[in-house]
Amino acid sequence: MRILKFLIKLYPLILFCCLGGGAGEREIPSAFGPYTNLVEKDFATSHSFKSSDRIVGTYFFYWYCADTKEHIVNPENGSDGLQDHPPALKDFSYKSVAWHKQQLSDMIDAGIDVALMVFWGAPSEQDLKASLHWSYAGLPPLVQARDELVREGKQPPRIGLFYDTSTLQYNAWNEHVDLTTDYGRRWFYATVRDFFSCIPPRHWAMIDGKPVVLMYAAAFAKKHDQSFIDFTKAEFKKEFAGREPYIVAQDSWYVKGDNICTWGGALGFKNPGIAELGPGYNDTAVYGRKPLIADRKGGKFYEESWQKFLEKPSNFVMIETWSELHEGTEICETKEHGRKYIELTRKYADVFKGGKREN
């Protein structure tokens, strides 16, 4: 009888485990933004690059807020967390339409075609109190800023997703996500879905009709296999008018995607498929790190990387980064470097694209 009572008490747990549940798993919420369950007419004003086009992209870190000091000071001791600094702190915020508009305008000047938003959103971060909620809060001002530029007759860069996979391990729910499980696959897909649900399709960066998704390192996933890529493509098609994402995995992932990228171009030119290059690196301002420095050499480091790329270019190059000021990899306007790297980028982007300048 004691054994029977014990088994009755244990039965719900046995059933939960057999059905694939696990400790700590929470319900994954529905899409954060309004742009889901799309149909083809929702893409009437959208445009797509072809895989044969020459494309210049960059990583847009938009996590700053001067009012709250988010990503401006080191949280450990309140010291300056930026290696390089914006020209002014007024409107220096992911919440500011004016700031987003200025960044997109400067990207036009630099010849940038695609801005990949460095997104730390995840199912766990939808709550307003979540520490990474800025990922969601910064997207509506971005959309408004791009809309304003388009109405002014300008051609700002199109918007794609850089999936910062850090959130597979560091998130508000303290989940370490296993991408070989149903729960893990749904978590990964939900992050991709949430991002594009916040961006009207008219703003999407697409290649051959597929919205662009680049991924960060595999090390943050507990485990992974091909199934999470296949699941994401299949599920995305159901909610976004039959389109599947153009998924580019960093070379640390053992999966097959639409292309391959890497990270570390700011330290030196790399080209596994999508090229990566940058102006240098210096994370001295980041609290608790042993500094790593790749000297800019007054712009020579950046120019040499571009020259290496142009010797044998692929069709897509990513600049690492537009605005990562902590690690000193930015090419945006700063107090320290002015607009030097915007001008250099335009120079080499024009050469890459055959000398054609776009408004």
C-alpha cells in the first residue's frame, strides 16, 4: 500500500518527464510585436537583395541610455564603461527616435546597406522589468526613425537580426537552453519570431526574399543539432507568409544554414563566406577584463582589412561594428575619431560596389 501511494504521488512527475518537460521550463509567450500571421500583400512595399548583389552590413549595438546609464557605466563600480564616446549624451538612448534617425542617416553616408540589430531579446525578456527588455523597447523608435527617413526620400539601411546567443545561457529565467529539445527549439524560434514581429516587413533586410538572421557563438547553447535550424525555418513560414529566414550560423555551429559567418573581424579580417572586418579593438574600459588591444593605427588597420577583402571579395561583408563603444570597435561618429571611419567606409564600400554612390 505504501508503494502504491508513493507511485500515485510520483505519477505526475513521471508523466511530466515522459512528455518532455523539465525543471524550470516556463511557458513561452506569444509573439511580442504585432507583425505576425502575415500574408503576401503585407510585403507589397518590401524589397529584397539578391544573393548576387554586393552588400555592406554592420552590427548596430543600440543598448545605450544616457538617462539610466545603461551600458554607459560599469555596473560593478560606476566607472566609465566606454572606450570611445558619442559626440554628445543628449538623446543618446535606444528610446530616442532622434538618435536612431541620426545613426541611420550616418549609415547612409557610410554606404551601409544592412543594419543588423544586436538583439538580446528572448522569451524570458518580454517582461518590462527584465534586464534585457531594452532589446524590445528600442525597436519601435528605430522603426519610426526609418519611416521618417523613407518619407524624406532617403534610402536608409534595411533592418536584419543579429541573434546574440548569449541569451541561451544568460537570461531572466536562468535557463541554459538545450537546442536539441522541443523546448529549446521553440525558445530559439520565439526569439527570431519576436524580433521580426516588431519590424514591419517593409523595413526587413532580405536576401532572395528571406529575412536576414546572423547568429553569434554556439558556446552559449547547452547542446545543439540541425533540428533547431530546420524547426525555425518551418515555423517562421507559418507565421510570415510562407517566407523562411536566411539563417547564417557562425563557424562555431555544427549546422547547415544559408551561409556562414564568424566573429572577431575587428581583430583582423576574416572571410568564411560572409566577410568580417573592423577598425581595431580595445576593451580597456570594461571592468574586470584583462585588456585586449588591436591598435587602429590611425585608420591604417581598417584600410588594410578592406584591402585584403577587396583582393578576393565575397558578395556580403559585415563591419564589426557600428557602435560597440565598450570594446572600441565602432565606426560611428565619436569624440575620439570624429567621422573618419564613416568616410573611410564610404570610400571602400564604393569601390566594393563598383563606384556607385546611393542617396
